[in-house]
Amino acid sequence: MKRRGTVFALFAYAAIMIGIQLLATGTGHEYYLTQLIMTAYYTLVVLGLCLVMGYAGQISLGHGAFFALGGYTSAVLTTLDLNAQAATPLGRALLHIGVLMSRQSLYGEELTSISPWVAFVAAILLTVVVATLIGYPTLRLHGHYLAMGTLGFGLIVYRLLLGTNFTGSADGISSVPPWQLLPNLVISGSSAHRVPNYYVAWTLTGAALLVILNVVHSRTGRALRSIHGGERAANAMGVNTAAQKLRVFVLSAALAAVAGSFFTHYNAAIGPSEAGVMKSVRYVTLVAAGGMANIWGVLIIGSLLTFLSLRGCFGSFDHAVFGSILILIMTLTPEGPLAPLAAVVRSAWRRLRRRSEQIPGAADDSID
Amino acid sequence: MTASTDGPVRNIAESAELLLEVRNLRRCFGGLVAVDAVNFTIRSGRIKAVIGPNGAGKTTLFNTICGQLAPDAGEICFEGRRITGWPPYRIARLGLSRTFQNLSLFDNMTVLENVMIGCHPWTHAGLVSSVLRLPWQQREERAIVAAARAQLEFVGLAAHADVQVGGLSFGKRRMVELARALATRPRLLLLDEPASGLNTKETEDLAASISRIRDSGITVLLVEHDMSLVMDISDEILVLDYGRPVIDSDPVTVRNDKNVIAIYLGGDFDGAPH
């Protein structure tokens, strides 16, 4: 059954992640984990976009902006100076229940601001509201209106971040505090926390993967693919196409915001370039390179290319390399570079099963 | 005496089984009036055909009934409920399904998945229950697969369930569309030229299928060019010409109507009747 394959693949995912960590630590290349952590968060954005692009067939050029929206919301709220407010009775109560949080600032002063947990929830809520406002009008129309709408949105967010003192203008926001997830688990860029952070990042991405896989193999996932296959017919079969598109777009934007929020705490900083249109285009490219409606392909190709790019393997030709890869994949294997490989594996599997079926009782697992 | 008591009773019976009512429907495209002053009704359990020369407004009429096009005037009632101006997905959920003249299958999906989409109107699982794989969502998913397989069985495509729909012949793809429309559990089924592109054998099978669909309690409205098919299976025929109704009657009356003959043969007898 499909389900068994998914469970197996998730185990393989976990095994590979552990293997990479052990290899990196064992060979003294633990600093690779830093780029791998960032790769995980970017891959989370790409996986969410895959749901919108690959399955529902809608292109969003605003995912960089949603990532930034999540990151900046966390950054702004956790660096607000609320020392004065914390002295009031209400402030003391909020401090007590954990809405506010006190810490030592860079200059050794006591600084009270909003807790990363509250900021995280606020980041998601804000992104959901903004994505709904953009998606509602554009997704009711057929065609590439979402691409246009989100492109404009991305440009606006980038310019606003660049021109607002509140968000640190071109410098962005630094000295974002670490995020105490659990008593002994902190989202922070310090090398002492590198290994746990690696596992947090890839567990988060793995959880998103599971969510997306469950959506894909459901009534909702089918409805999304039917919109891609023919919106008019989908509508005639009772699929509320506008509502389905909006829901999945908002889910995907929220995933980008989650990634942005974690990323900002990990890096302790965020800058306006995260909202840049080139970032959004990069995400779209990675979904296309992974094979569009192919979650595993997008995961593997997306994380591999992101990692190589973060390691600086493409040097100053970064964008050119990405462009070339996209052209090559589109012309040679439009269903993603993993599709031919998957076909080989599948036919080998089928041959193996046929052989085992000839031995009576050897194979009684029904495969769809 | 008997006639006067019979009359009202029969009228009530007739209005009770009135499934679709189209009143004074009008739809224009710019200056072109595609459908004008169209009035007709369909009673439950009947097969009704809409015929007329190319450009008579048959497909426009269909698209307007299904909500794909908004009418410029007039109203449409389904089971006594006014559905004029409703979006297609809401009309589909009421129990009105359709097929498309030029086929509109989801080529990115398998045959079975295409038919499973048809189960959308009577199922409920949403984003949250799918993400959590709740038990009732899993049960519903199994029910969808079973219902879709049953429809494929009905149209004789059970063996092709797991192939990509694009790989099938045109005739088989028409049958997938029929199965998908039936999977919505419609009370009224609209078939837009179901026999176009089919060979003689396939058309015969189609005629048998349509009769069986009617016998299972689903009312059928079809647009068709194949006159022998229309005459064979229809209980009533509505003839359109330049968007206006010419006659709405039983096949024998329609076949012998002077206006219909004039429309189809244009007064001189050198053309085939379609």
C-alpha cells in the first residue's frame, strides 16, 4: 500500500539525517551542520510552496516575503524594549505567565520583551491574515493572478522593510534572543547548540513533510490536483476551487512563516534580503527543479541545491548556475530529475514481486 | 365527471415530479443572442434531448444551467429551488452533474482518481482531518475508493482504474467522464454530446448505458447530434434554432414537424439530416 511506502520513506529520511550528522561530526566537519540547518528551514518553505505550485498549479512569488514576515515578526517582538511596561502590575503578571520575558541585553542591561513563543504565534497569525487578504481576491480568478499579486506583495514588503527604521532598514534586526523551546533545547546559533539545532530543524521539516504528504493523499489533495488538471471541470464536480486554493495558499504561507521564525532565532538576525524577489524566484525554481507535483523530488533536489548554494559552491555564479540547472531539468526531465530513477526502481520492484508471486504464499500483501 | 376529477390529481402528480424548470432563459455574448426565451421542464425519470443545428445555443444552454455562465435573464429552478446565478460547485452539490463536449478530464491523474473527484459533493473530509488522518476520514476515503470503483465497473473500465487517464482511447475517456459524473450521485445528469467521437459499437453501448442510468432513477438531459441515438432513447426532445425553442415534444411529433425538417434539411433535400 501507499501508506507503507510513506512510513518507510520517513524512516529513511530520519536515518539519512542521523547519518549525515554522524558523518559530519565524525569527520570533523561539524560546521557543515550550520548550512544544513539553514537548508532545512529554506526547504520547509520550498515544500510548502510545492503544495501550492505542484499540486494546485498556482504560482506564488511571495514566499520570500512570507518567510520574512514570520522572521521579522519574531525579531521585532522579541527585541521590543518593554522595560517600562514590565514594571506595571499588568506587566508583572504577563512576565509571570511567560508572555513577557526578561534577559540580559548585549550591554549587560536587563531587557524585557515579548517571549519567543508568543512572537511565534503572532508571526503565524499575522501571516495567515496577510495571505488571506492577498489570496482572497487573486485566487477567485482563473490564471496567473496569484503570481502577479504575490510578486507585487513581495516587492512592497521588501521596500517597506528597507525603508522602515522600525525594522532596521537595510541592516535588518540583529541580537534576536535565543528561543528556549524546551528546558534543555535552545534555538540558537552558538556552536554548542549546533547538533540539537540540526535535529530541531530537520524534525520540523520532517513534520511539515508528513503534513503535506497527508494532505496530498486525501480528498483535499485530490481536489487540488483536479484544479491543476482542469479548474472548470473541478468546479462542475462540486469542488469549491476558490476556497481550496485559498486554504492551501494560506497553509503554505504559514509554513513559510514558521520557517522564517525559527530561522531568525537560529541566526539571531534577519535582513531585508530574505524578502527579496530573487529569494522568492529561487523557491519557485527549486519546486520546478524537484519535479513540481513530487514532494520527495522537491525535498531532495531542493535541499541539495540549497545546501550547495549556501556552502558557496556556485561562487558568484549562483543565480546563473540555478538558471542553468532549471533549463537543463526542464528540457531533459520535465517531471524532475528523480522521475527516471523512480521509474527504474519501480520496474525493478515489480519484477521482484512477480518473481515472488510465483512462489505460492510468498507475497500476500496487496499493493494498489 | 371522471375527467374533471382526474385533471387536478394528475397536475399535482406532475408538478411533484418536476425536477428542472427553465423559464425565459436568455444569454448573450456581446451582440450575439445565444439563448433566448427558452422555456422547458424536465420531469423525474425521463430522458430529454436538446437538438438543433450547430450554433443553436445548446451548449450555452447547458453551461447556463450548470452555473458556468450566468444568464442575462430568466430563471432556473432545480427541485423547486431557484439556482439562477449559483456557482457551479454549489449546483453540483445539489445533485446536478454533467459531462463536457470536448472532454474535461484531469490528465494529471489516474482513471480511478478522476472518478474519485466525482465523489466530492457527498464527502466531507477537510484539511485538518486529512492532516491528522482521523479514523472517520480514513473510513470516508475507503468509501470513496469503493464508490469510484463501482462506477468504473458500471461503465466497463474497472480494468483500467490505475492507468493515467491520458493514455486511454477517446471512447474510453468519454466513459471515464460519464463515471465521474455518476460518482457525484446526481439526480439530474447533463450529457453534452456524449456520442461525438464514438464509433458505432461504442454509441450502441452508450445508448444502453444511458437507458440503464435512467432506469436507476437518474434523470438525463442530453445534447446530441446523432439523430438515431436521440430518437431511440429520448422520451422528449427540445429543438433549438438560433437560440430559440422550435418545438418541445415526443420523438414522433418532432420527427414529423415541418419546422424541424426545414431547419435540418434547409428546404432542399441534398443534405444528410445532421
